[in-house]
Amino acid sequence: MLASSSSSFVWLLLLLLFLHLSDCVPIDSVMAPFSGLVRERLLYTGNRRQGLFMEIDADGSVQASPDPSSNCVLELRSLSPGKTIIQGVRTSLFLCVNSQGHLRGQRDYVEEDCTFRELLMDSYTLFLSPHTGLPVSLRFKGNKPGRRRGPLLYHFLPVMNNQVVMEEGETEDLGVPSVDLDKNDPFGSGLVSHSIFSPSMHKKKKKRGLQ
């Protein structure tokens, strides 16, 4: 009788364990919907003087442009959670980086050069180099590689594309406003639905007496 009761108790425990496991979802299944996600964005960065946009030109040069163009329209593709590929819509060039931190656009995708870790920090997005793990930074348009002037441009805000890329490289501007970083809403209500608040930017403004 005792043996029968023990056997029944064991079977009951096994049944409860099976029911519990059947309700669990593997972590891969939870994160699977994010794999392959493609976002068309403009990658905004800047300093106190002006707003700038990442631009991948047809010759493979990557720079910060003050004016958004068709070369600034980018596709951000999620390979897996936190791992992102960036590709120019017009040029079809992949954003890649070498071990020295120099960005370039290239036709062929190479995983060890062209896969970035996307990290959200203080309302900004950082793209970490697969070589060094450090944030990649843009140079100003017209500057030669290795001759960076001014502050590092590595804080990005992916913003919705307000341009239509036309055939033969023409673009129809739908009113992307100029960006003023000294305003509480640097993008304007026409570019984002809500003002973006950055704690670090807010602190810097208060120290300079801008608010």
C-alpha cells in the first residue's frame, strides 16, 4: 500500500513538472520575431552647432552630412537581438569598419567587419565595432580619413525617413526640418511625434545657462 502511494505521488510530480514545462517558452522563440527586422531610418548625430546625418556615398566614403540626402537613407537589419547590419538604400553598400575604427561602405557583406552591436544608452544608440567593442564615430563631410576634427560623432538617433527616394537617385524632400540642438525638441514636431528628452543633454544645457 505504501509503495503504491509513493508511486502515485511520483507520477503526480512528473505530471505537474510536464505541465509546468509545457507553459515555458524557449528564449530563442521569444527573441525570434526580432531577427530579420528591417528598419528604414536616417541616423542623426551632431554637436552643439548643427545636426548631422550619416551618409554612405557611392565611392564607399562614410561621413556626417549636414543635409539629409538619398545617401543618408539606411536600412538597419537585425541579425539577432543586439546585432545589426547597416546598408545604404541607394548605394546598396554595407557599412563596415576596420580594426583602426575607419568606416567605409562596401559591396560585399563580411560578418567580422560589417556586423555591429547596437546599444541603447541615455536615449541614444551606439554602434559598437566588432573589432574593438568601442562606439564607431563619423567624420565631418569633406574631411580626409585619419584627420578628424571636432568632437567625436558616435551618439545616434535613428529617425523616421521623411524623404522618398526617387528613380535615378532623385529625392523628393517632404520637409525634413533643420535640427537645432539648443532646443528642447531638436527635431521639431514634424519629425517625431513626441519631443525626445536626453538626460545628459539636459544637464549640459543647465550648466551653460541655456534653460
